[in-house]
Amino acid sequence: MIDPRRGRVATTGAPTRDPDRLFPAEARTRDIARALYERVATAPIVSPHGHVPVEWIAHDEPFTDPTALLVTHDHYVTRLLHASGVDLADLGVGGHPIDPREAWRIFGEKWRVFAGTAMGYWLEEELHSVLGMDLEPSAETAELLFDGIQAKLDTPPFRPRALFERFGIDVLATTDDPLDDLHLHSEIAASGLAGRVLPTFRPDRYIDPDAPGFTADVDRLIGHEGQATTFPGYLEALCARRAHFIRHGATSADHGVEDPHTVDMTPDEAASLFQAVVAGRADARQRRAFRGHMLLQMARMSVEDGLVMTLHAGVVRNHSTATFERFGPDTGHDFPRRTDFVRGLRPLLERFGLEKSFHLVLFAVDETVYSREISPMASFYPSVYIGAPWWFLDAPDAMARFRSAVTESAGFSRGSGFIDDTRAFLSIPARHDTARRADASFLARLVREGRLTEAAAGSILEDIVGPQPKRVFKL
């Protein structure tokens, strides 16, 4: 595994990476944080939820170029460049044809906009610790950096499977369509790769009536499993696909919703609503009710088949219509909104919240809900776990705020462990290292304040990076 403890020697004038980066400024607390971090710095990476395409690992083809790898497909990066006046088309977003070198020059020219951001920190980690580049991006260094990175990408040690093993990945979960045959996962499992690559069941497009093509997708799902176009047939088809995923190693099902709203219905009410929804007769209120009932049904299925249920809530998708029409979804214009887990999830938790075999992991981008709702819920319901800081919150300062928000009511045992939730493959070790440094810093403060012994803090940190996510995600 890459050892992120050591700063690289700057051979071309770039600053060396500070080995104490992200640790507290106060000397004694920094010493404690460093000692704690050393205990987990090179521990294997457990990544039970993410979006790395399974094809990258299965086919093991070289990454095409630095721009495609580090810029075009990373909406964290492209959105800030767009805010700084760069046309997304010039970065290759949405499949627009580009000259990768020119797009990389634009990225270098705008490098300063990433100063102080989580994206800038991750990119520096990737450039230094993964790619061995000691130059800081700029318009002047763009050509040299591009050529240097490309030369690395063209060699076997920088192909996906070699990097997977170099990163020390123990478990990596992908996110997959319910109708995927998962043959690539079978191939990887039989290939001798040092580490597991597991599928994750993601049914949103089949259970959300507002998803594009919903009715056609439901017809495909039901037809694939040979079921009748009835609500019981629809549920049986979903159960069958979940069983298919479990046979291929899946341990979780992921659900992305704007509103964590759940509804309990009688079978007759649900059957009637299903027919209205698939016929296109349901109004917005009815579609919301159906979506809420299907979340409850997904929880029921998780109780029965054991898949961990993860819920990522509170994101308004495709906020810019013009951008969506030109570039498509997932292109940087999704934003957080205020969420209500306590009232929204009550029908679901009334039915299943006390089931000890049920694991429900709640992720939020509304920081206020951690101390107000999620942490108190996780400190009562045995089924509820606190998802790690996600998306806009997986950054050093936000991680510190998260720990402060949840620890006093729920402690450390009710969390998910760190979840990188990323498609940016090279950022995986950087993100996990960031979380380890942030947690070491938080624990060091508790030690310094006499609230924990250093031995207890070390045991907690060791648990957070491996055993805890394995328990929560049933790995």
C-alpha cells in the first residue's frame, strides 16, 4: 500500500508534502495525533460503497490520459472550474470531444481556484503520492505534467488492478443496475485479485416514478423475471434481483432520494397505487407516496434477505436545466437541501427499527441533521447507523464538525466507518488517508482534554478503519 506518512522530495521546486498535514497546530496535541495516525496509516482500505466502474478492474485497461482520469469525470473538479468561467464542454463533460492537452492546460491555468478546498488537497495527494509528480499544476507546467503522468499511465504498475493492490484495498464495492448480469464480478472473483470487488444493488430507477423511463424500466424488470404486471409480481421481481446480487457477493442495497419520506400502506392500497403509477395516472402527491412506500418495502426486503440498506438523502438533482439539457446528469449541479429524517423515516422505523438484523445507514448532506436527528436516532434504534460525511462534507473541517456533532450522543460505535463514495479511483487512498488524519486529530483532542486515554483512542481509531465498516456492512 502507498505509505502516505512520508512527504515526497520535491525535485522540481514544488513544496514537499508536510507529514503532519491536517494534524492540530498545538504541538502536544499534534504529537498525539501523529502517534495515533501511525497506528492506521497503512491499514488496508475498506470501501463498502463507491462508484468505480467494475469494467476498470475487470478489463484492466490503461487509463487513457490525465484529463480523463483526473478532470473530466470528477464533478468535484469540473463544477469549480465551471464556476470560474470554464465551459464544461471544454473539459469533455457530457462526452464533448476535446483535445486532452488543451483541457489539461485550462486545469493548470485555474489551479489556484482549488486552494484550501478538499478537491485541491486530494489532487495534490494523487499527483504526489500516487503519480509521483512533484510539480505544482499551472499553465507553465501543464505540458510537462501531462507528459509525465501519461508516461506513468502507459506502464503496467499504473493499470487499475496494479493500483488496486498498491492502494491496499481489501474490499471495494461498486454500484450496479438491478438487471446487470454481474458477470464481470464473477470474472474478478475468479481472477486471483488481492481484495474483493462486490456489487451493490441500486434500484432507484425502478422504484421512483419520477425517474426517466420508469414505466419502461418496470416492464423490463417484471419481464426479465417472468412475473405478472401486478404489485406482488413487481415485488417478487425486485426480490429475485436482490437474490441474484447476493449470490454474486453483494452485502448492501443503496438508495438515493431527495426526500427521506416513507409511507406504510395496506397491500390493497399499494396495489391500486402501483397500477395508477405504471399507467401514468398518478399525480405528484401519489408518486411521492409510492416512492415512500417502496423505501419501506426495500427495508422489509433487507430484513428478510440481510442486505444492508444505505440511504443517501437530501440532494436536489439537476438544478440547472440548461446544464442538464446540454451535458446530462451528474455534471456538477446537484445541491444539498434541508432534510427531515425523524418524521420522514418514522413509518419505516415503526415497522423495522427494532429489528437487530436490519442495518440502515443514513447519509446526509445537511450538516444540521447529524446532531439534531441522525445521531439521536442511531443512539436508540439498533438498526440505525450514522453514515460518514458524504459529498460536500467529506472534507477535513467538515469531518471534524461531524465527529463533534455525533460523538457526544452516539459515541464512535454507531458510525459506518469512512465511506469514500467516489468514482475518482486515484482519490481513494487520498480520501481514506484524509479521514484517518481527521479522526486521529479529533481523538487526540479528547486525549489532551483528559476525556480518553491514548490507548483507548488508538483502539477506537483502529476499529474505525476496518472492523467497524466490516460489521456495519456485513463484510
